[in-house]
Amino acid sequence: MCGIAGLFHAETPKPVDPARVERMCTAMAHRGPDGAGVWTEHGVGLGHRRLSVIDVEGSPQPMLSADGRAVIAFNGEIYNFRELRRELERDGAKFRTSGDTEVILAAWQRWGVDCLDKLHGMFVIALYDLDTRQLLLARDRFGVKPLHLARLSDGSLAFASELKGLLAHPLIRRRVDPQALDAYLTWGYVPDSHAILSGVQKLAAGHFLLLEQGKPVPQQRRWYDISFAERAKGSEADLSAELVHLMREAVQSRMVSDVPLGAFLSGGVDSSSVVALMSEASAEPVRTCSIGFDVEGLDETSYAKQIAEQFGTAHDSRIVGQEDFGALDQLAGMFDEPFADASALPTWRVCQLAREKVTVALSGDGADEAFAGYRRQVFHHNEERVRSLLPSGLRGSLFGTLGRFWPKADWAPRPLRAKATLLALAESGEEGYARGLSVTTPEARAALYSSGFADGLGGFRGEDELIALMRAAPAQSGLDRAQYADLTFWLPGDILTKVDRTSMAVSLEAREPLLDHRLVEFAARLPDKLRVQGSTGKYLLKKCMERYLPRDILYRPKQGFVTPIAEWLRGPLSAEARAIGSSSVLAQSGWFAPRAISDLAEAHISGRADNSRVLWQLLMLEKSLAQLEVSG
């Protein structure tokens, strides 16, 4: 795993200062502590920071092809590189190294952009062809690895794995994009369609840019999309057997490493499945690690211990407590952009724990999105049945009225907290799913914003992008559309961003076997009934793992990596909650209505409402913008 950065002058080639590219890479030294390199040619410069995992002594980057006609800076892993190498050797290719980087170069020279379809793995590629004077920037199918872009005033395109790499360039402007701010407050992260700073973009998952000197910078082009438009045929038993085969192949391919390797183990279905299949393929005990909390109802370490004992892993665990709150400034610095998924804190801690023993760790990320494991997906699937029974006009009138008058009872048992469900049923499936997935509703944000900021948005709503995405999805059912949105919007923006930044912060390579594209494509073809049955999500995945895992692991209520921020902000950290409204960055921004934030804090601290998620959003926004030193 690595970090890359570079500069490219498209329309008017100019010299590139190697020292400038080096500074951009140095800002991301944590991504690659084992080596660094810079390569420049007239109009182009590539930089690289290396974390050695495969071919540890060889494969320095940027790397020139054997004939010296192409050069690459690459972040990620190609899991089928040995098979590709053999295919290319049969066509006459010669190799000097034993790693995957040189294989990408040869694949480009053999197939051009079509080489992307042949790569199985996680990657961001910056590859310059000296013959065609073209620069390829490409991102993997699901967005495991990131790339940020910016057009600069000198005509160049700057790119870097993290925003901090771009910020090392003196021409980057530090001005907040209002739409990105609204999107952040909608979702708790800045989605790939936006960047918190005006003028910065992200290369979208499954997309590439092919730039050529002497020509304008083109639009991003999609090279991969997941489709839910077809359905697999076969018995449940046959599909279950195929699923186990695909999972086994995905796990084993990601166990190839020249450095110590282990796994994250939460005690949930997904990480336990990965550990079970790793143990099956390993003669040595698998190294595992888990993180718990000092709040009993949220601590899952006993389940992780149960799985560790069952498979005889070498297991370590650690507890996260309220004292870890003191590291939030450091956490905000990892993400650059504001990021309010509170599970980032324990994810960082488990990465630190893993790095004490290993350099590579496998995770269970991606299974919930691919196999419908989230409660919201199950709820949506069942809500769609209700929508199909009633005309939209009647639904809007009936459920909308009930929802508006139903109390927002955050304190009540879950069955009595029906307000969100009623409001969702009054809307279309896409609008209802967006409401359920969002952290703050349009109404809640409107109450926060100053009139000037609200007017400046010009009608923009963060939810509208996800709604449009669902409506255009290659899908058959409402469940398909929800999962498509999770895989293409939520996953790269939240889950994969969280894992990339927290793992790279400690120079740890995280691998996601359950996001193998062949496995996800298989899941997308499953009939709805093999994904959701009643209140059970991930139905087929759980059934096929019954031979490996105990039922109390497979069928216990899903908990997720939940952080006890509500308790912390109401108790020992209440002073922090009260201080958010008076933060110099937020108070002076002009974005928020006077007293709006302090009123939220007081209602939460008193127990009248659970405002923990929005307070956490605002807290992380303040810390992020303070570090970015934005100008407004």
C-alpha cells in the first residue's frame, strides 16, 4: 500500500519541479514509510511513497517499463498479477521484478485502458505513456483506494492520494464549498461527488481520466458499474455452494503477502467468516485483533473472543474509553475533510493494535452492502411492500399526517420510535431511503442554517444525488436500488474512506476480501428472497456459513461498530458539547443561525433529545476546518 501524487500540464506543457512533487508526497509519508521516489518529464511529474508488502526488496516506484516507454506510480494490490504475468509472458513480455507494479505497465502496453477490466484488486493508478503523451488516472471498482484532483491556476492538474498531499501545493485555495458542507451535514461525510474545498474533486470509484498533452482535461469516464439487473438461477443449495467457493477464493487471494498478515475480528458475521476461511487456509494460527468499549451494552469483545478460541487464533484486544476523546484532533487530521462516522475512532485504535504485530490485515467490510446486511435495507425492503399496496397519494396523506404528529421519541423502545418510518412511507422509496440513511433531514439542516447560507445553496439538497442515483440504478427491485446506492455512494464515501485513512495513518494495509468484484457481482444477481427473509438480512451468506460459525454469532441482532458518543456527550464530555456552538470557526463562519447549535447541545445534555450524531458532526466539522485553515 502506498501514497501517490503528481502534476500534469495538459493544454500547455510546462516544466515540473521535482521538489514540489516530493513535498506533496512527504505530506503523506505515513502511507509509505519504506521508500520514496519522484520522476519528472517535461509537463508531467509522478511521486510515490511505498509501504512494502509484495516484492519487498524490488519494485521501487515510480517505475519505468522494461522498454522505458511508460512510467507508473501505483497505490494498492493486484491479486491476480501472477496469472496476468503468465499471460503477458506468453505474448512476449519480459519482466525484471517479481511484483504487481510491472505487470500493470505491461498490461497497459498490451491492452491500453482495457487493462483495467483485467485487474482484480484495489488500486489507484497514475501511468504516463511517453509515446502517446497520455496520463491515465484510474480508480478501482468500488473505491477502496482514493485519489483527489485539482485544477490549478498555472494550468496544471494536481493529484494526490489524500487531500493533504494537494494542500502541500501552494496554489491550492482553502475555501469551503457550500454544497459539500450541506452534503457533509446530510451524510456525515463528504461523498465522492464533492470535496470540502472548492476546486478540488475526487476520482470516482470505477472511473478513469485519460489526459493528453495538447488537449483540454476531459471528464471522468466510468469503466465499471455493478448491475442488479439480472437474477441467478439455481437451487438455494447450489447457490450456497457457489458462494462459499467465491468467498474462499477471495480470502485466499488476499492472503498473499511477503510481510506479516492478520485480520480484524469484531465477532460479527462478516469478520468471523473471513477469519474462519483464513484459518482453513493457514497452517499457522491467524493473528486477530478486536476493539471493545467501556460501555457494556456496546462491547462485543466477548463474541470476538469466542471466535478466536474456536479457530485457535493468536488474538489481542483493547478497550476504547472516553479518554480517547482527547485524540480527536489527531483523528480529524487523518481525514482532512470533515468525517463524522464515530466508528472511525475505534477503527483507528484497532488498526494501531494490528500494526503492533502485522503489516497487512483482512477485514469483513463490504458484505453488508453486497448481501443486504444493514437493518435499513431490510426495513426498506419491507416498506416497499407496503408502498406497493397503496397509491402514492393515499400514502402521502395517511403516513405523512401520522409522521408529522408522531412524537420524536428518542428515549422510547425501538418499536415506538415510528416517526421516521411513517415519514419514509409517505415518500417514494428513493426519498424514504435517503431520509433513513441521512444523519440530518432537510428540515433539521434548515433549522441550523443562517438565512444567508441557506439562500446561497440555491435549492441544493444533499439527498437529491442519492435519490437520482437510485432511480437510475440498473436494478429490478427497491432492495436492489438501496444496495446499489450503498455500494456506489455510501461505501466509498464512508466505509472505505474510514478504513483507508485510519489504516494508512499507522502504515497498515487493509484488505477487503468480501469486496472481490466477482463475489459482489454474484450477490447482486441473487433473488431478493436469498438476501432478505423476514427481518433477516444476508440470508444466504448466513446459511452458507452455518457449517463454520455458531448460530449465536450468525443470528444475534446486528450491532455494528457503534461508539457510545451519546453517553459521552451527555456525561463527562458535556462541556465539549456545549463548546461546539461557541467554536471560533463555526461561530465566525456565518453558516449557522445564532443559538441553533447551543440549543441542540442543551437538549441533548438534558436528555430531552438524542442529538449526539449531529453534535458529533459539528464537532468534527469544527476540528477539521480548524486544521485546514479555511478562508470561509
